[in-house]
Amino acid sequence: MLNDDYTPMEFVVVVIQEFFNKDLETATQIMLKIHLDGKGVCGVYTKDVAATKVDQVLEAAHKAGHPLQCVCEPVE
């Protein structure tokens, strides 16, 4: 997930909890990493599952009116 200056941190935490099945503490830690480093890993999945999760996050962000970006990248 990529940082931006507009999406509320609380929304990012909820998205991480909802779509990546993280507890509040873990989701908050991931959100802070995204905020501080510009991006963060929410999970590692097969290509198909990752693409579905990206679509779900982008749709939720769009419906909420936020510019949040989520991408899937191969594991190095």
C-alpha cells in the first residue's frame, strides 16, 4: 500500500484489518510504516489473491472518496 497526504490514517487501518485480516495493533503498525516509509507490505499472497485484494482496496477507497493506492509486486 502506498502513502498519500489525503487518506485518513484511520481509514487505512480499517482497510488493512478488513481486507488483510490483521488485528488493530498489527494494522496500526503497518499503517505507520506506510506513513513513514511511503509504502508498506500488508501481506504476501499468490498473484491471483493479491490482485483481488488490490481491487477490493481500490474499490473501497474509491467509494469512500479517498485516493489510497494499493499495488501488488513480486516478492524478491
